[in-house]
Amino acid sequence: REAVFPFGRQALYERNRYSPAIKSNGFLFVSGQVGSHEDGSPEHDLKAQVRLAFKNLNAVLAAAGCTFEDVVDVTLFVVDPASNLDAIW
């Protein structure tokens, strides 16, 4: 197993005691990526938060030598989907 850390965010992951992704047996398992800035502070605008979450996910993928073309499955956790899902899509 190999932990994967994107550039610029390793201190954040070390502070919170988890790795953003693990490479194992030819697979990459990525932990939940949120719309936070490099210092861990949240983005308050919902649309910008979603863009930032995918930017953070892309950084993890790139650090592992992957792209979105390699992604098999993504799960979104949405607070109040009735009100927020249209903005997210």
C-alpha cells in the first residue's frame, strides 16, 4: 500500500490524520474530497464549493498518476438535496 498526497495539502492531511488516497494492487481508493481551501477552510458559496471539491479530487488523482478517465464510481453527499441538487449539477 502507498499513501498518495496532492501537492500543497499534505500538512492538512497529516494534521487530520488521514490520507486522501491509497494505491493498492493496481487500484486507487480516494477518501472523500470536499470543497475546502489548502488551509482546510471551507468555501461558502455552494457552486464554488462543488468546483473546489472536484479540483481537489483532480489533484489527488494527478498525484497518483490518474485522471478522471480512470474513475469508476463517484458518490456525492449532499446536504438538503431538494434545495441544492440543481445548483450542484
